[in-house]
Amino acid sequence: MSSHKRIHSTSSNTHKAPYKMPKIWRTPSPPSDDGTDPLDIANERIQDLEQQIRDLHSFINAKGLTRSAPDSILQHMNQHPNAAFILAIQIRSAAAEVSDELSDQALNARKTGVTSDDMSSAMLKYLSEVSGVRALPGGIPIAFDLVMDLARYSYGSLDDGDGKASGYGDRPSDTVVDGLIIDLARDRREVEPGWDFGKALTSLREQRKHVAEYGIEGFGVESIGLLEGWEKSGGEVVDLT
């Protein structure tokens, strides 16, 4: 009979000892010419870099540039405990500036052609940024308040004397605002059970009444309906939409 050879035999008469990496002894770095420990120099450099980063973040915030900061920088800035508040301030400020400019033009709507319809369209950009605030720690209540402000910025004063400033009913932001308020109101009640939603409801009702006087209908229909449902139920979370 022919013998069979095992190709991958695990048995052997000789056992090799496992290979051990030789120990590498590291000697401390020699001091520099002036006697300073290189480790101290490195630590000092790290502290300088950390301070430069803090200064950079402060500069970006002060100049209102958080919204346009590169992702690599924004990731670090979003770790700040007040990141949601800071971002909301910058969005609100930018939106208010655009709203004020368009509102001034709408006061002379017959000449400029600018109406609340244009202001509504202009707010879509800022409404799309609300999700960034919402996603940050503690951002839900801040995002809700931001949407309430953006809703006001979307129509301006409306009082141009001849009714032209109110536009022609082409207000794309109204539906977006309505949906965001509904979603954020529900989320806010979860994270903030004692939230006094009555103040928001009063504000929405006042806004609806104001814009209706200038022919703008349908403002906040769904969101007001939701909050009124909560109000009628004595604060119980009842969804009537």
C-alpha cells in the first residue's frame, strides 16, 4: 500500500517557540540647547493650536459665517453646547435682513412689483436650514421659535396703501411653515412636556387674522388646528389634523 502524505499536518516532532519581538528601549529626548524639554514644547504648541481653533470659531460666529463654514470646521463648531442657538441667530439675522429689504420695496409695490409673494419665496431658503438647527442638541425648541419668526418675515408690513403688497396668493412658504410647526410642536411636547404651547397658538392666531385683513387666506390652517385640538383637550396630546 502506498503511503499518503499530509500536506497541512499540525503534528510535528519539533515545536518552534513563538517569535517574540525584541524590546525596544526608548531613551528620553535630550533637552534642547536652552534646556527646554521637547515634550513641554509640544504641549505648548498644542495649547496654542487649540486657542487658535477657539479664536477661529469665535471669529466665524461673530461674522455670521457659521452657515457657510466648511464641513470639517462645522463639525467641531456643532459640538459647542450653544451650537443650535448660535446657528438659529445667524439664520434669523440673514432672513430678517432679506425680509426688511423686500418689505421696503413692497411698500411701493405698484412701482417695484415686489409683494409678499416674493418675500414668501425668499424665506424658503432659510426654512430649509431649520433642519440643521433641529438636529443639534437642544435644537427642537430653538428650531420651533425660529420657524415662528420666519413665518412673520414672509409677509412684511403689507400696508402699502393700495393693497398691492399682499400679492396674488402665490405664497410657497405658508405650506412649509405649517408643516414644520406641526412636526416641531409634536417633537417639542416630547422633549419639553411642560411647554406652554398656548403662547404659540395665540401668536399664530394673531398672524392669521393680520394677513387675512390683506386678503391672504389659509395661513397656519393645519398647525393652528393641531394646537387648538390640544387646547380643547386640556393639554392632552390629541391629534385632530
